[in-house]
Amino acid sequence: MAKIPYRLYLTEEQMPKQWYNLRADMKEQPDPMINPATMKPATEEDLYPVFCKKLAHQEMDATTRYVDIPEEILEMYKIYRPSPLCRAYNLEKALGTPAKIYYKFEGNNTSGSHKLNSAIAQAYYAKEQGLTSLTTETGAGQWGTALSEACAYFGIPLTVFMVKVSYEQKPFRKAVMKTFDAEVIPSPSMTTEAGRKILADDPNCTGSLGCAISEAVEKATHTEGCRYVLGSVLNQVLLHQSIIGLEAKKAMDILGEYPDIVIGCAGGGSNLGGLIAPYMQDKLTGKTNPRIVAVEPASCPSFTRGRYAYDFCDTGKITPMAKMYTLGSGFIPSSNHAGGLRYHGMSPILSKLYHDGYMEAVAVEQTKVFEAATFFAKYETILPAPESAHAIRAAMDEALKCKETGEEKTILFGLTGTGYFDMTAYSAYQEGRMVDYIPTDADLQRGFDSLPKIPGIQE
């Protein structure tokens, strides 16, 4: 049998032409979003002041299984897609494992991550609707960079509220965003009512994705011709990111392979949801039963220590409420280096699947994550983003279990992006300055105390 190549690229013709909507095959749907103004299920029209109309429709559509990707989006995808499916031969050898390890690498674009897959789609729909500007938040900066690229391509002005601690830790991220003409504001800021309130309560607040979302949504709803776009969590984002899993599955089919375990890092859920989509479809429809594992930071453990409850998606409590695993919108995570995994909640789709037992979750400390990142870099020559390294850590752990048992399992994980803007974090690890913070039950309780009371549902 011929040796499987180190990297397999699909041809342009083999690239998926449709996104896959996971909700169409879910036996039970996530609970509906709640409009905080009416305390009733949100309608598609309720979302129009915040989102583009077509994106609002995608957010609510639970029945269309496959959605055609517009030609204009496909044309921009072709600049950097299909992305490679890689066999980690050197990592396997270094670990001494009988397991076969594959990873889907999403870092081959200027944003350095998978985020561009949804950014292009959201910018396209905004342009199509005739909107004159967009606003968003970003944590580590991958989403802000990706959306800056997409908005520059389609000629749409963009304002990015960047979590303050990441703004300070990753100065070159904002430089890249500004290269693409985006305005970058550290959040919380004095430019919005939500930001001013947060700073009044805590002048030294280092920020969170929840804070930044509040500011971005406020700007969108107070600016004519402007809408808000989000890089994770939402149903529409998981739809766009399904191209990751669809490509991975097609490539593995070509190789005659199928994963026993699929692993992804989990912050809000965009990469994880995209990677697992076709494999979860197989699981939901009874075709196969792969293990699906979400990996999150021990410092922001939404799945493993959060509550499955309705919560606001932002700290300022402006957005609709979603039923999800959450630490509470008032939870401010520690300043860990995996900025893209610092969101207080998790995708409603993934939360429902996790709650119903279709997937597992583990939480890992950041020193163990960077140990895995460094090991992977030495043998696979790619410097991974801290977020991606969570999946690497879990994949290595599973491979080492195979070494103990002698099982020849096939492992697939998502390498969401590169870590070239995260060198302060790598330096902190190398110099022994990195610390592991794990919130206490009392720390988490303060976040849970911020959960909303919804008459008849959550009181």
C-alpha cells in the first residue's frame, strides 16, 4: 500500500460548494433565543437591527440541510482554500504511538486562522445588502484580522473592539488590522455607554469578549447603515465554518481513512463546530460513532464547569439571551494567553449536543498547552496558536493512551492557526513566567450570580 502523503490538498473542483447546516439533522433543536425586551422567543425580524438580513435568516434556519455558497464567496475562498489535511508522521514517531494522527491546518492565510471562512461570508452579505459599515469584537485578534481582510476586499469600513488585555499583549495584531484600514479600539473603552459603565465599575478591567461584544453591538445599533458581525458562537458562523469539516472528510475519504476521535479547541465553538460537522452528522444519523472531544482552557471552563442556562451573549446585556453552557456574562476570565478561548459561553448548537451526550469536553492548564505546542512545533515545523495547541494537547494525550494500550486509533484534530503573534506567550512559557490559573468555585459563583431571571423558564 502506498504511503499516505504528508499533506493532501483537494483540487479546486473538489472544494465544497455548499455549507452544511448541522441543525437539520439534530433530533432535538437548541432552545430558542429570548428577546430581552419581550421575554419571548426572538424572531428573525428581531435580529434585523443587529445582523444583516440574510445572516439573520441563516441564524434561524434549522431545516435547510445544505446552503449554496455564493460564487463571490467561493472566488475569495479559492485564494487560500482548500486547506491541507496533514498526517503528523513526525509527531507520531516522537510519541512512539501506534495511533495515526491527522490535522486540518487552517493557518495558510494572512489572518493566520480559520476565522476568514466566516468573515468573507459576513462581509459579502453586508455588501450585498448595501450596508455602509460593520463593527465587531476580537479576542486574540484572529477574528478582527480576518474581518479586516474581508471588509477591505469588499470595500466596507470596519471598527474592531479588541479585548484590552489582548490589545496590550498582541500589538502587532492591531497593526495588521490597521493595514487593512480597520479602526481598532481597546475594550472596555470610553467610546460607548457599555464601555463607560464597565470602567466605572472597574477602572482596571482588562476586558473580555463579552465586554467587547457589548460595545460593538451598541455601536452597530446606534449607527445608521451599520451592522454587527460575530466570529464565533452563532449558528450562522458554525454554518460557514462547516467547510473545514467537509473538506477534511472528503480528503480522508480519498485516503480511505475515518477518524475514531475528532478533537477541536473550544472557546465559542466556531472551529470545533466546523470541524466536527460532517462527523456529527454521521453520529446523529447512526452511520458511525466517532468520539468528539472539545478542549477548553482550565481558566475559562464553560463546558466542564459551566451551567446549561439562558444567558446574555455579552457583558452589557444588550444581546438576545441564548441557552448555552456558560460561566455567566459577568464572568471576567484571567489574562491567559489563549485570547480566542476567553468567551464566557459556548455555541448553543454545541451546548445542546454536549448536554445530550453526543460529545465530550476536557479542560487543560496553559502550561500543559504550551508544552504540547512546543513539542508539536519541533516535530511538525508549524508554530501553533495557543488556541490550536489545546487540541494538540488532547490529541497527544489520546495518542499516548494508544501507546499504552497498543490500539491503532485514527485521530483528527483542528490546527486552527499559527502562533506568530503570540511570541510574548511563548517567551513567558520558555522563561518560566507562565502561571496556571484555575478559578475557584467562588470565582465561578460570581459569574453564575449574573445569570438572568426569566419568568417561567429560569427563575
